[in-house]
Amino acid sequence: MTLEQLAKQGRRKEIYTVAINQRICDARNENLKNSFVDCEHIKHRNEFVAMKNGVRYINDSAAKSLSATWFSIESLNEPVVWIAFAGNEDYDEMIPVVRQHVKSIICVGDNTEPMRSSLSCLVRDGVMQAENMEEAFRMATNKAISGYAVLFSPGCESDVYDARKLERVFVKMAKE
């Protein structure tokens, strides 16, 4: 085999390898996305709670990472009012999905600075702060119009707030 033939063979394998790697990445990303989005068997993940005045209320309280919240928001077809926990997360990964889907962000808790610095410029009213879930729910209801979804998806763990307690408040208020 000549050096030229060897080079051609190597190039052909490289093209096949790139194509195969791309297909694997596509499949893995789709499967990963489906594992987050298609969570009917997981309690408190993308649970439809109620429809009021044309607004869907969705409980995603089990989403305690930004990746899980990202996929939840991405899976919705309507504009989103997102209720989240304040945390020391790197919210930069949320920029594309917030820019595309989120109309308002309401943050429960005191430490809103990390979220504000990354996401405030992407939504009309910036990142709004709520002291408790009742206040967050009222703010979300005021921001949501017919055709919107209100999504409670914490996006992080909280030492201050009990996600289950806040979830119960969210569900109760949505069903009233």
C-alpha cells in the first residue's frame, strides 16, 4: 500500500468516524432530553396541576438542578413564567432557554444576585423576588396571560425552603 492510499483510507475512516460520532451524540442528547422531559413515572416532575383562565400550572418541584429545569422549560410549547429558588448556581447555562421561552422569573428567597446577574436582562421585569410561595404564586398569576404556563421548578436545592411544603402551597393555590 502506498503512502497516498494509506492517507486516503485514513481520511475515509475519519469521515465515517465523524459521521458515526455525530449520530451517537444526537442519540445520546435526544435520549438524555427524553429522560428529563418524559418523566411521567417520576412524582413531581412536569405534573399538570390546573388550568385557570387559559394558564397552565405545572409542578416540577422535583427538578432540583438547573439541567432538569432547563429540559422542563425546553419541553413546554407556551411562554413560561418560572418560579425558582434563589441559589448560588451558575445560571449562564440557562440563558438560551430563558431567552427563547421565559417571559418572567420569580425567585423565592434572598440570594437572587447570581440569577439576576445572568438572567435579568432577558426578561421584561428582571428577576423578581418573593419572600414565600404565596407571594410568588400571586406574582406569577399577575404576569401570566392566557396561553402561558406557570412552572414551579426550583432549579437547585435549598436549605432554607422545604420544596415539598412549597409544592403543596403551589398546588393548593393553583387548584383554588
